[in-house]
Amino acid sequence: MTTVQKGRLFNASCVALIVTAMTFAIRARLETVFGPEGVGLSLEQIGYAFTPAFWGFTLAMIIGGPLVDILGIKRITHLAFITHLIGIVMTLFATGMTSLFVATLFIGIGNGMVEAALNPMVASLYPDQKTKMLNRFHVWFPGGIVIGAFAGYLIMDVMGLSWQMMVASLFIPLIIYGVMFIGQEFPETERVKMGVSNQQMWKSITTPLFLFMGFCMLLTAATELGTNQRIESLLGESGVVPLLVLAFINGIMAIGRSVAGPIAHRLKPSGMLLFSAVFSFLGIWMFTQVSGGMTFVAAAVFAVGITFFWPTMLSFIAENKPESGALGLSVMGGLGMLSVSIVLPIMGKVLDDATGVEALKLMSILPGILIVLFAGLYYHMRKKNTVSA
């Protein structure tokens, strides 16, 4: 495969991830549309209506992961496009909790299929640069959230247009990535290239290291995505526009992931994860102590913390458990999204009964636990590398 072909596939993958990310930002804005002052749903009900975005994502990844090896990356990518299209159209016609739930489910499945197909494709395209290129690919998750956040702010708050126009903006990147993938040759997954058997693949995801990282993924994803997804309610009394804070956070994340290569070389994945846990904890705690302009300072600290979580968790598995193939990456991503589907209603209940500050204090426990876990992982990997050297 030529460099040009690889570049087109990689760029198309980035646009597909922009669609995924924009749905997160737009959904955060829809919380006010369907909430108590809009359609009339409670914040807890909205939490349940939004959960299919995450467990639908989980379902799609866990099913799509093994199917990537069987059906090929191309077919799973086509399925992602179709389910994205259905979900966006259904969101435009959502009127309450049930219709919003179903629309969100299709979008969640589309998002999961994007990750199930394209994470292993990036790893296959760049086998010697996995951490660098997976971080560069995932630049467009925060990048897409920035695009979605500004689209929501401009369309609804500045231009005064309907929320349906905001949702319809998703058609632009959807059509672009669909066109970019047409007629392209897709690579085989890394596991297929290596000739790893199904038995070896399934066995690899039951090893202690994989199970440990899977548990950590539950906490890292909830820290990042749970906080970002409910930013409107969490920072509603902070004196700033929450959607702009969301854009600010994800702008920093996009910049950080674009320069992940040198950082990964210096810190190694385990060091990056420990670094991330510390700054995530500090950022969330700062949110509980500040208001006004200082909220952006807390947001910057938090953004530095969560920047490398998701792609580094995936690259750690890709580097240390390559025999797990697309299944391993899908299980990790699926566990991450599953944790968010669990935490959103809990956060909604706290927000209904108390304040954003109380919910943030609860969320700070997660990166606090991760500091301990990743310190142990960092020590373990250093010891392992020293012995192997």
C-alpha cells in the first residue's frame, strides 16, 4: 500500500472520528433542550436517555471487534456510516425520552463501529508507530468536540437557530468521510497478518495484565467522558459558558495528542498514564474550588490530565498484547464506554439532589484511585524492562 493510500485512509478515519466526537458535544448541548426547562425531562431521565450512546458503543465494539477480522475493516466501516446516518435522522425527530433513547442508541452503535474498525486499521497501517499514530488519530476526538461545541454555540446561542439545525450539522463530516472511503483498498488487521489463532486471541484478553488494564479503562473513561458529557450541569453555576469550557478543554487535548510522539518516547505509556491520573485529579478538584475566569485554569489542568488517557490505554494494549488484535482494542474501548453509561445516571441523580460541586467531588475519587493503580503499573513495567534488558 502506497503512502498516499495510507494517508487517505488515515485522513478519512479522522473525519469519521470527528462525527463521533461531534455527537458528544451536541448531546451535551441537547441536555438543556430536553431538560427541566425545555422538554421537561429530569436530569436523571436524560442520563438514562443518553446511556445508549455508551453501552450501544460498547455493544458495537465488542461485537464489531471480532467481526473486523472475519468481515474485514471495510464492511464494518460501511456499517458505521449507515448507523450514524440512521441515528442522526432519528435525533432530528426526537420528541421525548423514548425517541431520544432510540436515536442515541443508533448513534452509539455507529460510534462503536468507527472505533472497532479504525483503531485496528491505524495500528495495522503504522505497526512501528502505534502510540504516536493512535494519539494522532485521536486528536480528532477532542478536535471534533471543539467543532461540535462551537457549532452548537454559534447555531443556537449566537444565530438563534433551532436545535435541529445544530444536529443537522453532523451531515457535513458524515458525507465527507463516506466519500473519502469510497473505492479504497483496506488493509488486513494486524492479528490476521501475524497469523494469530482465535484461541490465542481470546486467551490474551484473560491475562492478568489485560484484565488490570480493562479495570483501569473503566475509571479513565468515566473520568474523561463522564465529566465532559455533563459539563452543562456540572458548571452551570460557575459563571462561565459551559460549552465554551468544553471547547477549551478539548482544544488543549487536540494540541496535546498531536505532539504525543516525543512525550511517549520520553515517558513511555505507563508514565503517561500516571501523569494523566495526577493532573485529572487536580483538575476536577480545582473545579470544586473556583468560579468565573478561574474555571478555565481548572479546565486547563483537567485537560492536560485527560489528554492521553484513551489513546494511550489503547496503544499500551496494542504494544503489549498485539495478539489480542481488534478484539483487544474493542474490548478496551467497549469497557470505557460501558463505564460512562453507568456513571451518567449516577451523576444525574446527584445533580438532581445536590449541586455540580458535589458531583465533581464524587468524580474526583476515580482519578484518585488511578494514581495508585498507575503508580503500580509504572513500577511493574520499569522492573520488567530492566529485567529484559
